[in-house]
Amino acid sequence: MSPLPGTWAFFVSPKMETEANGMKERNETQTAYLIDSAELARMLGVAPNQPALMRMAGTGPVFRRLSARCIRYHIDDVQRWLDERRATSTSAASAA
């Protein structure tokens, strides 16, 4: 899968995992696609400051704080958040 325009792709290296019975190597590698707040706003069709307002209210998708001023969203978390907000009628949407 190739990254979306405006996303960052980075390689997550294999990691060692400790089990109760000792050490075992887990060779799981994955590529994570992260987007910034501006890209999230473009994807959702909302104002550029809306992701920040959603973060403060706790109503937006899960985010990662990479540093004090660097916020990123994993594309899978955004998709999951959108899937949780699916509705079949306007009355169902207001209940969510």
C-alpha cells in the first residue's frame, strides 16, 4: 500500500518481546502512515483549526504527540474513528 499524498511513511523495526518463559524475537515489521492536523482537516472537509478543537474536547480520532508541537494521526485510527460515526439516519447521527 502506498502512502496518501501529504502523509509520512516510516519503517517500524522488528522488536524484541519479553515473555514469561524467556525472550523470543518477534519479526513483525509494519509501515505506519501518519498525517498531520492540516491533512486531517482536508480529509474531513473541516476548518484547519477543527482537529485542534476536537483534540481539546476529546471528540476527535486518537492522536500521537511526537513532541510538544508535533501532532500526528495514524490513518487507521482516523478510519476507525470515522467508522464509529457511521449513521443511517439523521436521528441516529445525533444520538452518537
